[in-house]
Amino acid sequence: MHQAHMWKKIIHLLISQGYSQRQLAEVTGVDQSTISRIAEGRLSNPRYSVGHALIELAGGSDALAAKHGIRFSHSESTRPVAAGQGVANV
């Protein structure tokens, strides 16, 4: 699965949990337009701090792996990988 799709999936998961794009932007410290680009799959390479904040809001990497099949490498906690694939270059 492409890395942009992984971040898009995390954004949509958070929105389904009641977060708005504006709230996600405030928590991550970026403009709402950046969150929008991630949600649309047009930004596959968010800054480490943004990716980390999104992962934590979504319940952490273990929860994302267990509930949604989004897995992260141990060396880079903000690099999502689909089950059975190598590390994505985020």
C-alpha cells in the first residue's frame, strides 16, 4: 500500500472519531491546508512531528496495527507500512 494512502487512512480514521481538520491542524502545529493535502493523498511525506502527533491521536502504533492493519517500522515510528511489505519512505 502506498504511503500517501496510509496517512490518508489515518486522517480519515481521526475524522471518523470526531476530529475536524482544523483540530488536527492545531494539534499537529500545521496549517489546515496541510492536513487537507494529507487527507486527499497529495502529501505522503509529513514532518516527523506531524506524523507522530497523528499516530498518537489515533491511539498509537500498536492500536493502528491491531485495529487497522497499519504497521510501523521499529526504527522510524512514523513510517507506515502495509502488512507484509517493507518500510514506506515517508
